[in-house]
Amino acid sequence: IQQIDALRRQIEISLKGDAQPPPILEFSNCKFNPKLQDNLTSAGYETPTPVQMQALPAALKGRDVLVSADTGSGKTLAFLLPIISKSCMIRMWHLSERAHPLAIVLAPTRELAAQVEEQAKALAKGLPFKTALVVGGDAMPQQIYRIKNGVELIVGTPGRLIDLLSKHDVSLEDVCMLVLDEVDCMLERGFRDQVMQIVQALYQPQIMLFSATIPPAIESFAATILKQPLLISAGRPSL
Ligand code: ADP
Ligand code: MG
């Protein structure tokens, strides 16, 4: 335990919450599907960044997390890798016969959502993992068609996803992971009610919140939607 604490200090990670999983030092410690590990390596990702070292094992264990780390610290992989890894297991073991979405990532802007979707597609090349981008400005019928044909991940902005859910019977009953990326920005833009509506449409999902900063509004928001959360902060003074 002292060694783990020393390691966390060394990589500048602080944690709050029960049952804290030890950080990983190599992506190989995550035991990803070999194809996913290959894709990571060929994309040039050799070692995890500090936030990934701590957030990956927590997310892979199914924990709800609130993660704060500076812009550019690698938060995207910290949620995409667990989503891709778990979704592929669910599909390969046929744990769900239906081709309904398994995960949702919400982002505050369409540009950010598009970037996240691009990265997910690149990481999941060759795997049974499809994505749909659900943002304003793009044609909704095509977005719906894509989802109904079977996708594992929906990446979108809250407003457009609500529109789509209210007008069409896209089933979210298999969604078991929800990520709110740049949640600080999302609340500043007034998306709180829409996000809550989406949370309430899901059945006990694992929820992961990512943010550059944790103002008090985020802490209280997190307390209302997360179950026994782990608070992870990288590269800043202890929580
Ligand atoms: P954040 O969301 O925290 O602002 P990103 O996830 O956008 O950061 O990552 C920032 C940059 O770092 C991206 O170009 C990404 O490809 C790169 N990156 C992320 N993780 C790693 C890693 N483990 N090794 C090398 N580069 C990485
Ligand atoms: Mg980011």
C-alpha cells in the first residue's frame, strides 16, 4: 500500500473514495483484446499517461468516476478504451442478442463529439464495434438509420440526443456506460436538465465524468448522479 501511495505521488495522482484500485503502468496490464492492443500500439500509444494509469483500472472495474486532469492529458483514451473493451466482450460473448447501443458519450459541442467519434473508430478498427455521431446540423434520418442498423457507441451532444429520443424509438435499454466529457463546459452551457433526462432514460449505467476543472457545481452534480464514486485528479494538488 505504501508503494502504491508512493507511485501515485510520483505520477501526481490523487484519489478520493472507497476501494481504490492500484494504478497500472502499462497498457498491457489492462489485458485488452489483442486487436485493441494492436490498434493502440500502431497508433503510437506506448505508455499510458498518468490520468490513464489510474482511470483505466477504475473504469474497467465498472466504477463510477469523476476525473479531472488538464487539457491534453489524455482523458479521451481513459474512457474510450474501457468502452471499446467492454463492448467487444459483450458482443463476443453474445451477452446481448440485440444490436442496441451499449455506451453513450456526451460532449458539449459537435466538434468535440466528432473528434471523440473519430478516435473511437480508429481504435476499434477490425473489432465488432460501430459508432454513430448524433449532433445538430447533420441529417437526423441518417443518424437514426445508422443506430437502428446496430451500433455499440453513440457520441453526441445532449440536445440532439434528446430530440432523437423524443421523436423516434431508439432503444437505450442496453446502454450500460455513460460518459460526460468536459462536464464543466456542459453545465456552463446549461445542459444540466438535458443531461439529467438522458441519465434518467438509462437503467443503472456506469457513469464517468471527465473535466479539466472541478468547481463546486460539478462536485454537487457528481454527488447526485454517481454511485460510490472514485474521484481521480491528475497533475494538481491533492483533493
Ligand atoms: P484531453 O481530453 O485530456 O484534453 P486528449 O485525450 O485529447 O486530452 O489527448 C491529448 C493528446 O494526447 C491527443 O493528441 C492524444 O492522441 C495524445 N495521447 C493521449 N494518450 C496518449 C498516450 N498514452 N501516449 C501518447 N499520446 C497520447
Ligand atoms: Mg478531452
